[in-house]
Amino acid sequence: MINGFLVIDKPAGITSHDVVSRVRRILDTRKVGHTGTLDPFATGVLPVAVNDGTKAIPFLDEGSKTYEALLRLGVTTDTLDMTGVTLSEVDPSHITSSQFTSCLAGFTGAISQIPPMYSAIKQNGQPLYKLARQGVDVEREARNVEIYSLELLSYELPHAAVRVVCSRGTYIRSLADDIGRELKCGAALQELRRTASGPFRIEDAITLTDLEVIVGEGKVESLCLSPMKALAHLPDIPLTLEGVDGLRFGRAPSWGATCLETPVSCLVETPVRLTSDGNLVAVAKLVPGNGAEAAIVLKRVLI
């Protein structure tokens, strides 16, 4: 039984949930989940957790994501992408490459975005996309996101291709719409491919078809990123056998049950990995105490 993460290269035309269903069938296991939902028309990196990997999802560091996006200038739609109903269309031929590049500079750094109506965000318990399908448009609260870099890859009107490195929670459809609004010609997202999400990279991704072949060959474990590696950004606290045994009964380890010579102190709550023989056995957090010694508080046990 494999435990960890597979990086699936999601094809266009299916939902992220569809990918999870396919992986469940291919691996013949029910404990499968994904992180970082992709729109049905989007492709690329979709991290899929399998078995014990699902327990590590809340602790992943996916603070940075990379996308390659194709914008169509001169058009606006109700969904902010080309799958929607066209609302307006103009000739964008007067927009030069240098004007477009200058516009991109204004969207680099900390920006504010209004989430699109066609999104899974809930308002009063109702997903916005369901309201949008009913023709209902509600006021949405703006969100602060970070665009770390925004690079022009090609410019062949009416299309412009860009690479976006951004924080989680960024809507590339909204970014395309905002760019078109700034250029006063409109723009909608035509294609979107995610090439990185935290530690997961497109170079490590496999298609669903390839996954079926690899499972048939009995080689799937070689492609699985372990929870230990997926949480490599967290500090490591190795445990003694006594500490590991305590985990089985839900007991947080004392510092005496760790392999560290001295206890660790911290000023703020800090998530950590608890390990044994190089394997992840639990995720915990260090909580500052009144003295110099922090307390170890269990968050998720993996054994």
C-alpha cells in the first residue's frame, strides 16, 4: 500500500474531483484527496494524496504557485475565461507589446482581487458558482494576494502568454480580467497550465493514463512522494522508541522522549515533524511556555 503524494498532470475537460475518482479506481483505495483545485479547462500540477498522505494535506506549504496562462485580449466573458458567455468584444490591435508589458508591472507585488462569481467560494453556505448559474450576482469581499513575478512569454494578438508566480488563493481568471480592464480593451483567460504548487513540480507529474500503466507494472511506489518529503519545510524532531509508543496512545512526547540533547524554545507556535528512523510518525506544534522550554502538542498522528 502506497502512502504519500502523486503529482498528476490534470488534463483539460475534467474536474479535480474527477481526477481523485480516477486515482481511487486505478489504485483501488478510497483514501484519496487532492489539494489546490484546478478549473475543468485548466491543466497541469494537481497534487493527489493517497492513504496516509491525506493526513499531511493541512500541513503542506503551497504558498507559491506557478502558472502559464494564455490571455485573449479584446474580449470579456461572464466567467472571465473563454468557456463563458461573451459580454463584449473589441479590436485589441492598438495594444502594443510594450504597453502590455508595462501593464504587467502594475500587477506585480501585493494586489487586491475580487474573487470571480464562478468560483467555489461560499456565501451564506452557497457556492458562488451556483448563484452565478442562477443569474445572481452578489457583492464579494476583495482579497489580498501576492504576485511574485509576472513574465511575458509571447505576444501574438489577440493572444498574450504569461508566466505567473503567485501566492495561494490567487485567481488567474481575475488577474486576466483586471489586466484587460487596465488596458481598456478587456481580456479573458483562454488556457491555463499550472507548472508548480509548493514542492510539487510539473517535471514530476504523470498523466492518468501513465498511472494506469505504472500501476500495472508495479512501479507506482517509485513515483510517490512520501509525507516526510512533502513536509520537508518543517523542522524535524526525532523520537525515541518510548516517544513513538506514546503516540500510539495519543500521548504527546516529552522532551525526554526525543533524541535531542536539549529542549527547543520558540517565540511563536511552530509546526514540526516528529520522526523515527527517518520516517514521519506525527505532525505536532511547539507552543511557547512560560519558561524557555516549549511544549510539544500533537496535531496529527500517522501511525
